[in-house]
Amino acid sequence: MDPHTNTAKEKKTTKTKSFRANARILHRFNSTGNNFLDKLEKYAKDRSAENLSYVGRSAYRVLRVKHVLHHHKLWNVSSGIPIGSMLQTPQNSIFSSTNDPSERHSDWFPEKMLEIMGRTKVWCDIMSLTIPDGIFLDKLIEGLSTIVENAKNAEKPVVIRILVGNIIGAPARCTYLVKKLTKNLSEDANIHLWVGAWRKGVSWNHAKLIAVDGRYLLQGGHNLWDAHYLKNNPVHDLSMEMEGRITHDGHLFANSQWRYIRRKQLTRCGYVIDRFIPDAVLVPWKSRVTVTEYPVNKASEFPPIYNADLVPKYEKPSGSVPTLSLGRYGRLTFGRPSDDAFIAMFGSAKTIIRLSIQDLGPVCVPKTQIALPGCTWPKPYLNALAEAIWDRDVKVEIVVSNPGSVPGGLNPLEANYGNGWSCVDCAAEIIKRIQKEFKNNVDDVALRTKVENNLRICYIRHAGKNVYDDGKSIGNHSKFLCIDNIASYTGSQNLYVCDLAEWGVLIDDKSETEKILEDYWNPLWEASFIETDCDVQKVMDSLQINRDGEPVNKFLPGGKKKLDDAAKMASVRRVLVEEDTTFPIKM
């Protein structure tokens, strides 16, 4: 039978099921007798939301109204318990030290990954930006061996799904990774393993998580790159370990991305391009999916879809606190739930907003402060911060990366943490939004007072130093926000404009948030904050500067190419591999 006949039927069946599911939901909303929004909120109501603070409720309300179809995919109210301290690399003792991190300063982090993987009995999801290298790869191989040992007496093969991004210009070598992971496994290993990658336009996976059996979770900002985190001049990053029902949300977040890989590869075009062109080959198409299964002829071509009935049941861990999972898929779907949740939470702030991020501004032309064509500042976030400062007298504290920070002896083409903007630039863009949104009520004296009293932005430092001993600047890759000291988010999502698939967790509990602040934010802020980073006069003098990239109309000749070129430059990443890992391409 012609294979295309089967794939077309499967594709049609998948689309039909999705259409019918959405139609059923919309039919409920549109039936007569009740207000549309009332029905919408009733449909998406989550009993766990009763325990949310006003910060969590602000996000929950907007998610129920705007993103009901993404419930249990990209957001959910759940619970979990943070385990131990925040997973910081380098560890927080560096903030009070004038010395560089010691040798093997963060080798414990790949060990923590191994520990989480080793608890797998039924199902393990791993997600990262690219395939791992160095010690991260070694520990992934070791973790898989542990899973195989655990699975010896299991009734069914243990499921392992590894998902990465298929970045423009850097093909995801799924087959290579499967060969490395399974090289020393016995033929009767009781596992089914899939490594997959996807890209749709300028969207791909950027989430970083390990989710095990719906119970154990590690998630945050860490990529799996040896030279960036474990060597000299490491970039700062932040993740967290959790246990509880929030882990189900991590598995569910992966499902739709695997569905997209399957759906695209089952098209006629996907059947030819994505199946038969080796995944290590750079192809010019905007969309690309790849998947490799193990063992061949035993595991299905595509992995199964997770649901909570497939993993062991367990009692809710003692000490669990309210949580909100917040995610987005980029161009895979309509809507960006986590973006709207962030804006709502900024809008709920009564006293203080704290951010530890890489950047606020867009990617620049190398060695300049000129944004790439079509690249803009995140106006919705800036508007929310501006309103909080001006209308509600909220204080805003932000720690950003030193511009152009390059870790591990790499070069700027391999790694560059810091898009090129200064603290003054970031402050000026926030203040400009105050001028725009409240133009009839703003005068320079009041504006200056707000900058002095309410807005503090600084570069990340160690004991007041923003460089390592060799003069290289210190980078920040964390994605952390805290509202009013009662709710805090840790995850993979940057605040500068970048339309990737992201996921993270809001801890909506005052006691746990205060522990996180004590463990992470307080040492960071004490070591980093210097008033001169955000000089008030320089901010006021620079309010007339246009920092957005050149406007581009994609419908005009050459406009689409400019946007594509800018997207490619903004997404440049180099995957570091040893010379002996070159994958031979066979056509």
C-alpha cells in the first residue's frame, strides 16, 4: 500500500479530532441562556485556585478568559513542594566572594540531573534547547543506564522522551544522540527511547525540564552546555527541584510538541524531507521536524502521549503549596498564555516587583546598540511596569547581564549573554512608556522622582565586581520574577521579544517565596546593586532615543528577507561537540 495514503488518513483523523474537541467547547460557550464570559470562566474553573494569592488569581483570571483551550497544556493551577535550595550555578556563596569560582564549581548540577532521572519507573520527559555535551552528556548516558537497570522487571518498557529545539543554522542531531545514549546498552534493555526536535518559522523548544513519573521535577533556565556552566567564567543560571502534581504539567506541556512532530512528518512533504534527509543536514526550509526511536523495529516511530493514568498514583506530598504552570508554544499555536500571565501579575503588584533576567532589550547588530531590523522592546511588559510605578507607586528592581558576557573561553559567536543594552537604556524605555501612557499627567520633576525612588536596575556582580579575574564580564541567564514577596516565577522564558516555546512554575506561597528570596535574591541584590548603573540624569537625557529596530513591512519586496535574516542572526547558537563525535552523513 502507498505509504502516503496511510499518512494522509492519519493526518486527517488528527485534524478532525482536534476540530471536534474545539467545536464541543465552543458549543458549550455559545448555547443560549448565559453570558459568554460567565460560561467560559465556569468551564475553565479550577478548584485548586481557591488557595491562590491575589497575584496568582490575577494570572488565573486572564488565563481562564483568554486561554481556556490551552488549559492543561500550557497552564494549570496545581501544587507541589520545592525541594531544598534553589539550584544556582555558580552557587550563591560566589556573591560574597572576590575570587573566581573554584575548579569543578558546578559539577554537582549534572549530578542532580542524574539523581532525578534515576527515580524513573515508568516515564521520563527531558527537554532542552539543544542536545547536551561534556559532563551533561556523560550524566545523561549514566542516567539512562540507571533507568534501564530499574526497568529490568517492569511489565512494560519505560518511556523516555527527549525533546530539543531545531534551531535555524544548527540542526538537531537526534540520531547522533540516540547512538551515544544507547551505545553500551544491552539488546534486551526494557526501554523505549525517542529523541525529537522541531522548528516552525522562528519558534522552537526553549524549555528546560526533567519530569519523572508525574512526581519529580527539575526545571528552570539551565541549558546542557559544559563550557557555559561548568568551566571558567560561567554564566549565572537558576533552576529548581520540585515534587508533586505540578510535574504532570511538565509532561503535558511536552505532548503538543510531540504531536506537531508527528503531524508534520506524516505530511507528504514531511515524509520526503523530514524522514529521509539526515537530521544533521542543514536544510533551508522554515519548518523542520526530526525524530529517532530506539530500539528500531520495537519502539513505534513516534512516542506515546502522556496522561496521568499511565504513571503510579501517590499521595499529595506534605507541605505542598499552590503553584501555576505557565507556558507558551510560540508559532505552534495561537495565544501566548505565559506572556499574558506575566502582564497580569505585574498589574497585581502593590509594593515591589523583582526581576533577575538576561535582558529587556532586543538583540543588536554585533558590537553596536542598534536593534536588528524588525526587533522591538517588549512594550506590553514595559507598559505594565510603567503603570505599576506611576499609578501604584510600586518599586521595581531588576538585575541584568553585563552586556557581551562570554563564558568558558568561548568566543562571541559561540556564546553571548547580553544583547548590548545598558541599565540606562532599560530604565529609559520603561520611563518612555510612562510618558506615552500618562502623557497628560506627567511632568519632568515627577518623572525624575519616580526614577530616583521607584526604579533600580543594575548589572549582576560578585561582591561589587562585574568582571572575573581575567577581565571578562559576568553573565546572567536566569529567568526569575517575584511579586510583592509572596509569589515567584522560575523558568525558561526571557522577557525580551523572542517567540519560542517556554515553560516555568509560579510558586504562589509567601513562606516559600521568602525562602527563595533569602536563598537567591538577597545575596544577588546585595552583591550587585550600585546606584550609578542607572544614573537618573543619563536616563532623563536619553528619553528621546529610538532603540527599536528598523521598521520592516514583510509584505514589501525585501521586507520578508530582512525579517528572516534578523531572526537567523538573533538565533545564532553554536553546539559544541568534540571532534570525534562528527556524525557521518549518508544520502
